[in-house]
Amino acid sequence: MDDQTAPAPDVAPVIRPRAHLWPRLALVQAVLLLAAVVIALPVAFRSMGILVTDGQARTLFDFPGGQPATTNETKAEAETESYFNIAAIDLDEDQGSITLAISGHRVCPDTCATLNFILVSLDDDADVRRALPPSAPLTLTADQPVFSQTVQLPVRGQPSQYPFDDYLLWLGLAGTVDEAGETIPLTAELLAERAIITTQNQLRDYLMQPPVPIALDRVTAITDPQEFLGVQQLRFERPVHQEILSVLLILLIAVSAVMAVAMRSMSDLLIGVGSLILGIWGVRSVLVPSSLPMVTSIDLALSMIILFVLLGLSFRTALHFHHQSELPPVTWRRRG
């Protein structure tokens, strides 16, 4: 009887197809990025159309209710004595101020009375404040049937969050009327009987959300010298297309930078790294307006991309010289 046993057949090791992992991941991110661009571009084009046609400039809102003015309401209010329009015409992000143009006309039966208005930039701090917030006076004398003046008020906002920054103004209005040698405080009821006030957005680079009335007890402090006629919240936002284009361009430049660091040869990468960094930073001039001198979220994002490019370059340089020095290869072993 033969004790010899047949040798066991060789078992081939199982090899996992890891060689295709990174190309497949790159394909997935490319498809996702392409889908995001296809979905976002129609929204961006619609936002561009709203800004180009300047449709908001034709929309007037009642103060302080915030309802859009209609043709029927305009005809019904034709017998009112005074008409006031408050339009936002300029917003200085660096100074944190907004310029309002107050214009209109007055139709008085006899002699127009002198009106003294105060436009106030309010905040949600009536329970702790003592002094009246920043304000701007406006006086209309009897010999001013037609008037047009501008005032500046502070506005709340963080320009460093560009292009996701928005600016908020709680516009308060108070006033008195000088009639027959007597100064009478203006009330909301008296003003509603004799005047119509509207607000309007004429800013070129911002869209204004529909105004919202603010309850008087929310902004009135016990030390206020007079009662507010009304308070209206005005919120100004960047157009949606600026936010979409900023995000898409940063994503695209980030993907391009990663692909350049990963796929270029070492010689090409060392020669072209300067132009690569300049190209990345050049996106800032496309996205960020020159009126914003402060550091924005765009600057931080581009700085992070440049940092990762330099880190990737350092890593590839270390691997290159390690290979050139003919040292043993670096292996990563998992502990048992």
C-alpha cells in the first residue's frame, strides 16, 4: 500500500480589485458635480433675469404694513394730502450703512404745515437700551410742496460672510407737526388719514425681501422721547446666482487643483505650481467685488485650497525624493 499522498493543489490568493477604486470614486464625484451644475444653472439664470430686468424697482410696499401697492389702492388714495416714498439707493458694506432717498409731494388745501420726522435704525434691544438709537432728522417746511432728500442709517450685517451675507434694517418713523403755532405729536392714526408712505428697493446688487411690520412694543423703550408711528423690517440679500456661482466655481477649482496635484508629473508640477496657485487666487477677482476690502468666506475657501495644494505638493515631493534615493519602500502594516 502506497503511503504517498497527492500534494495539495496551490490556492491562488484572493486579490481585491483595489486598482480601480480611485478612478471609480473620481467618476462618482464628477457625475455628482455635473448633476449639481445642471440643477443649479437654471436657478442661477432665473436669478440673473430678475436682477437684469430690475423688476423690484417697480414694486412699492405700504409702510409699515408691508403690503405691495396695487393700482386700485392708488386710485382710492388719490385724495390724500401727502405722499412719501422711502427708497434704498445705496448700501455700504464696509461702513455698515444704508442710504435712503425720501421723496414725494404734498397737496394741502391752504398752507402746508411744517413736518418734523425722525428716521431711526432700531434693534431688538428695547428692554435694555436707554438712549435713542442712531437716527436721521427730516424737516418739511410749508414752502416745500415737492421734496427729495437723502439720509444715512446704520444697517446690521456681516460682509465677511459674502456671498451669503444679508443686511437688516428695522426702520422706525416718528414725528411732529407744527400747525397754528402748536407742536402736535404725530400718531399712526393721524398720519394714516393725511399721508401715504411707501418703501422701495432701488439697490442694484441686492434683492429686498417683502417688508415685515414690527410690533411697536417690541422696539419701544421707556426712555424714548416720542412714540413711533410705525416700524418696518427691511432685509436685503445677495441674488441667488451669486451664491450658486461662488459655490460651483470653488468646487470646480478645488477639483481641478486636486487632479493637477495627483495626475501631473513631478517636473510639470514643480514648474507649474506657481501658475496653479495664481489661477486659484484669480477666482477671487471674479467672485468678490472690489468694494469688499475685508476677508470673506471666499478668501478663506481659496486659501484652504491653496494650502491643500501645497501640502499635496510637499507629499509628492517627499515620495519623489524617497524613490530617487533608492531607500526601502515605506509600507503600512496593520497591527494584529
